[in-house]
Amino acid sequence: MKASVPEMAGPQPPRTCILAEAVRSLLLCFVSPAWCLVAALLAAVPYVRGQELRDIPATGVSPGALEEAPLDPARRLSLQAAIKSRNYARAETLLLEDIRRNPKSPQLLTLAGGIFFLDGKYLNSAIAMKKAEALAPLDDRSRFTLAMAYVTLEHRDWARPELDRLAASDPRNALYPYWLSRLDYDAQQFSAAIAHARQALALDPGFMKAYDNLGLCYEALGKYDDAIQAYQDAVRLDHASRAPSPWPALNLGALLVKLSRLEDAEKYLKESLRDDPRFPQAHYQLGALLARQHQDAEAVQELKQAAALNPSYAEPYYLLGKIYQRQGNKNAAEAAWSTFQRLKKEKPKEQPH
């Protein structure tokens, strides 16, 4: 990678542009010219939801990271208290002071990378982890944190080699082929995605999310019976979870809507909303189902709820426009479609969860 740094143009999106005072301090402390280029490339990426943030594991700080870092006892206790109370800004400030004094410590850098990740500062996390890796090999937890930072920053091409290395170093960990399956799916490499999902399930037959991703892959290939079976397995496993996810029931319900199996679909969409009453996608899919049944008032209510829960969600406005058009309300239809077009221009296509 060349060391020249492209000029940054204009204000950056809030979630990926974390180049405020703490970041400038971080870069001044320990980022080489080559990694300034990485920072510029990452900061230039517009924020999109990509993988659902709730589904990105909070890898963060390993239990022994504080003990391994070269910190005096008082500073270690202060950091521990800040992390425990989720006062990540305080933890970052403390760590930056230590990094200024000891810029060649990979332990401090990986600790900073983990805290930045927990704080949602994925650009900072990636920079810190790569600088640490230049000093010493990353442990698996830190490498996985780096991979997840890349995923969240929409650099799946950078995440893949990190996950490949993790899968090679720990071939019995189902998490790594699962995430490779997700990257394959995003790249529309559905056969590879199925192979990686099945590899994850061979290692962990109770891996609900692997079944869910397997269903997405089969659905993309038009293998609907296989997709339904995979989604049903995911829903079954989700029922036994202490923290049920709304996604498996949503995905199954959405496929059943597509197949015009509306009665079955409604059951799963309502189940998804029981798991998370504020889940915009489930409100949208239920609205789509009700619109197909010409239950316009109920459909409009669900679609408006989906849009209210996620103001950047474009699709509800398209369906609202169709309903208004069907009702002969031309002005409302045009207003809804105008909002749909505006949101689609502002926000790239949402990736699957």
C-alpha cells in the first residue's frame, strides 16, 4: 500500500467518520503514513446499515486484556471501572494518554481497538488493530474484532482474509465459516455460502443463525422447499433461545408471502413482532401481506409504523403509494413515491441481516 494520503473531501458520515479530537490524537500518536491512507479509505465509505448492528457480535475487550496491558495499577482500575460502566469515552481518553507514552505497545493498541469497537467507532477500531498487528501478531479475538469492524464499515473484501485466517487457525470454530457464508451471500456466491453454512452447522448443529443464512441462500437460488426447511429449523432453535431473534420468523414469513401462502405467513410475521414489537421489517412485511388481502387501513397502519421506526426505510413508502393510488388518492400516492425515491437515493440497498 502506498504511503500517499488522498485528500478528504467534505464532511464525513457520522458513524464512519470518527475523526474528531480523540481520533486526531490517535492518528498523531501511532498511525504511520500508510495507515493514514487506510483511515482515509475507510472514512470515505458512506454509512449504511449493512449487516444488522444487533447481529454484529460485541467482541470487544477480552477478559485478560487489561491484565496484559502495560498499565499501572491505578490506571488499570480506572479503565476497568470505565469499561464496566460503559463510559467508553473516558476509557478511550485514558488509553490515548498511555499510548502517547508507549506507542509501540501492541497490548495497548488491541485494548484500544476493542474499546473503540464497543463504542461503535469501527474506523478507530480497525486502525488500532492494524497498527497493533504491525507490532505483533493479533490474537484470534482481536482479529475477529478487526473483521467485524470491516464488515460494519462495508469493507467485506477486507474482512474475508481475516476470517479465512481465523478459520485456518481454529477449524473447529463454527463462527468463522458462518461469517464466511454471510460474506459469500452478500457477494451472491450462493453455492459457496451454502457450503460455508453447512460447514458451520456440521461444527455446531444448534447454530440458529447458520440455518437462517442457509435459508437465505436457498431462497436466492429459488430452492424454496429447502429454504422453508432451513428457516423452520432456525425458528425452532430460536424458540429455545434466551434472547430470541425476530429474523428467522421474519424471513420465513416473507418467503411465504412471496409464495402467496398468506395465512401461514401471517403467523410467522406476528411471531417476529412478538420477539421484537419495534422491528421495522416485520411491520413492513405484515403491511405487504395485508395490502395483498386488500385490508388497506390495517396495511397503511403497519407500513407507517415501519417507516416511523426506521426513518431511512424507503420500501414502506412505495407500498403506501400503491395503496393510495388504488384508493384514488393521487396526491398522497405521489408524495409517498417521492419520499421513496429520495430515501433510495440517500441510502444504498440494505444488506440482509
